Amino acid sequence: MTGLGTAVREFLLAFADDEHLMGQQHTEWIGVAPFLEEDLAFSSIAQDELGHAAALYAIVAGDGDPVDDDLRIDELAFRPSPGDWRSAQLVEVAAGDWAHALVRHWLYDAAEQLRWEQVAQSSLAPLAEAAARAEREERYHRRHADGLLDVLLPVPDSGERLQTALADLLPLAVGLFDPVAGEVEAVANGVASAPFDTRLDEWTDRVRRRFDVDPSQIQPAPPTGRLERHPDFGPMLVRMREVMDLDPAAVW
Amino acid sequence: MGRTWTSMDDFEAFLDGGGIVEVDDDMPDAYRQAVFAFIEMHANSELMGGLTERDWIPRTPGLRHKMAVLAKTQDEIGHAHLLYMVGADMDIKTRREIIEDLFAGRSKFHNVFHYQAKTWGDQVAISFLVDAAALASQQAVFKNCSYGPYRRILKRIISEEGFHMRMGEERMLRIADGTEVQRTMFQQSLDDWWWPSLQLFGPDSKPGDVLLRWHIKSERNEVLRARWVQKFVPLLMSYGFSVPDPGLTHDPATDSWTSGPIDWEPLKRTMAMRGPDSARRIADAAANWADTHWVRRVLDNAPARAAGVAA
């Protein structure tokens, strides 16, 4: 393969941005989760997601041949202009409470499993390798979220909190499946096996079984092609860049 | 049931002979209380230290850097987790009671975590100065610790803290070789964190200190403190930073550094929960704890198959 081409770069950046921001969101829970085991679990999961993001950015930064260079990875991972990001709104919205954090963790990871499957046989070898590594970690993420939901969903008080979070987050979560720029080309040259939205029904079915919701009630937010940022994104980006923006010449 | 001793003299002779106490031994109550209080403060400090650092994790300048600092803070919370279990096994308080006493402001944690990390420089200074001071204290406990469960946990904690200190050192070096903005920021952090870090060792050990007599501590506070000063003063100066101690003296004959008079009032204030950031720290932690009560309540009442995930 000689270079990724603009379209495939865009396709990979959308995935990398989602992984980065999902990890970013999980980092907020260290020390303030309901009990210490959860502090530890969320921070392990966050590290895994940030690691997936780093692997994807490294492929893009090296134009298909992953680089091991923090500065080049960070040039992509901290793009200053919100309009240049390709993240889904699900990972941009701030989780108001732990119910939202847990439900998002489940919704995202259910979709993430399918998303890695789309590139498990990728013609881009480093991407297929990243998919194999990611799945080894993701099965634990899913087991973690399911273990908690198994106990918390059937109880009236906690079940209601989780259903409220689900109602807030589901429209944004469906946005994970919005076609992204470059996907057509990525599928055409075997980087991905099929467009991601071909897996939407399977994911919706899992949501229905997990939360006992009627899928017809799932109203996706209007598709934006991932070009519009959630209102919570701006403050998050400022926070992420706060230290690096103190001095553009500094290396930390 | 483990071992029993006929008298305190008998017990102390056992300790002096290098004896290791285990959780099921019939240890004297005064020893149990003293060891528990020590472990409780260590555990609380690991947790509050993690909370001090967490504010800056989402702002870490770099993606893989962010993974590293998150792993570091995760280690600190992990230490708290291990220590709370060791403490709870002593049958004085449950783990829940220890944490709730902390968040109610009823128990102690190290002075340094009564301050706020206000800049990224503070974050680096904590993993450099504070972690080094904590590590020195822990190593001195590990060396001769008579309480077996604590000693075994300390072995792991110390190996992880060694990594943290090296990580702090590496980050400090990058700042030292960095821009004027970085160096100015870090000097400010040194000015703010030098004295609290030094005070972390505590005032000179008293002659009758039971922690020394019962082989919990193996070295006197003033010895550990002097060694830390001796290590960090020349190191910081070699990178062109200054140490905010006007009374600092250098003995050219022995090439040794001695700190000036130490004001212990700031330390006393933190121990009375009146440190610069004590009230906010405790209030925030208590509010977060209250906000997630609904989760614990359900898990506490969950069937046994789910008990593995409950606190």
C-alpha cells in the first residue's frame, strides 16, 4: 500500500477521535466513582481506549506505517480547530453523573466491538493488528459494564436513573453509525469490510435486549456527518489543550 | 487463632528479635491501634493524593503522556485499595467506615494533600518531590516493619513508587531543559511545594516513639528528612532552580546541605483540617461519595453472585 490517501485518513481519524474522547471522558472518573474498584476499572478502560486512539493516530501520522513519535501523534490527537475533529457527539457530551457514564460505556463498547470487526480483516495490516489487540481488551470492558447493569437495572431506583441516562444518550449513540467521510473509499479498497451502518440493526437489537426498550422509540439525532460538535466539546478541547497552549514551543 | 504473648515485655522481646506479627495473632491492643492508625493514614493519603492529581489528568499535554499519568494515579488509588483491606482486616473499622470517616473530616491524611495542585508544574512537583519523600518514608517502614500484612503490601507499593519517582524526574528534566515559560512555572511549584514536602517527614521523632519501639518505623523522622534535603538541594540547583529556604546552609568539608529553621505551624494546621485546601478537598470528596450512594446501596443488597463487584 502506498500511502493512505485523504479519504482513508479521514475514515481512520473519525475512529481515532472517538477512541480518544471516550478515553478522555473515562479519565474523569478516577477517584470519584462509586467505590475504589470502579475507580480502578474506569481508569484501566480509559487507558485501553487512549491506547487504541494512539495506535490509530500512529497509523495516520505514518501514512499507513505506524510511527512511534509522540509529537507526531499529538499533532493529530490535539487538533486545535473543533471543525477539524470527526468525533461522534456521544463521546463529546459531558456525563452528568455515573449513570450516564456507565450507560455510555456500555453503548459505546457495544458499537466498538462491531466497529473493530469491520476492520479485523483490513487490507491495512497495522489496522488489522490493532483490531485483534483491541478485541482482547474489549471483552473485559463489555463484561465490566454488563456485570454492573445486571445488578443495577432490575432495581427500581437505579434502573430509573439508568433508563433516564439511556433516553438522553441513545439519540447521540446512534450517531456513531453515521457514515463518515472516506468510508466509501475505505470499503472500496478493503480497509474496512462494509459501511458501519450495516451493523446498526445488530447494535439496536443488543440495546433492546439489554435495556428492554422499543427500538422504534430510538430517534437518532439528525445526521451531521460528524461535522458539528456537541456544545460540550468546546470546553473539553480547551481543557485538553490547556497546558500545551501555555507555550507552543514547549515539550512536556 | 494465632500466637499469644503473656505480657507487653514478652511481646516487645518478640518484636526486638525480628518477630513478624500476623493478623490472627493476639497482639496487644495498643499495638493494634497504633498499627491501624498508621495504615489508615497511609491509605487515606494514597487516596487523597490520587484526588489531588486527578484534576490535571484530563489536561495532560500529550496522548501517551496522558496514559502514563493515568496509570500512575491508578497505582495510587490501587495502593489505597490494598491498604484499606489490610486496615479493615484488623477489625477496628470496616473499609466503608474508614472511607466515610475520611470524607467526614474525622481522620487524617498527609499534609501535602491539604494543598491544591494549581498548575501542571505542581503536578510534576508532586510526582518528583512528594513521591520521593513518601517513598523514603515507606522504604524506612518496609525495612523493619513488624506487621506482616503491611510489610508485604509495602513491597509492592515501593516498587511502583520507584517508577513514579523516575517518571517525575524525567518530566522534571524535560521542563528543566525547556522554555522560559516551563522553567518559571516549575520554579513557582518548587516555591509552593518545597516546604510541605519537607514537612511531610514530620517533626523530630520523640524519644519514646512507640512506632520506633514496635518496629513500625525503622528510622527517625529527622534522619529521613535530612537525607531528602541532601539529595534534592544539589539536584535542583544543578538544573538552575532555587530552593526557597533562606536558612539553607552548605558545609564544604562534607559537601552536605542542611535546611534552615522549620516552621511547623503549617503542618499542625493541616493535621487539624485547617490546611489551605482542606475544607474544599473534603467537601468535594464527600459530595462525590454522596452522589454515588445509589450504586453502593443497590450493590450492598445484591445477591451473592454480584458480591464480587461490591465495595
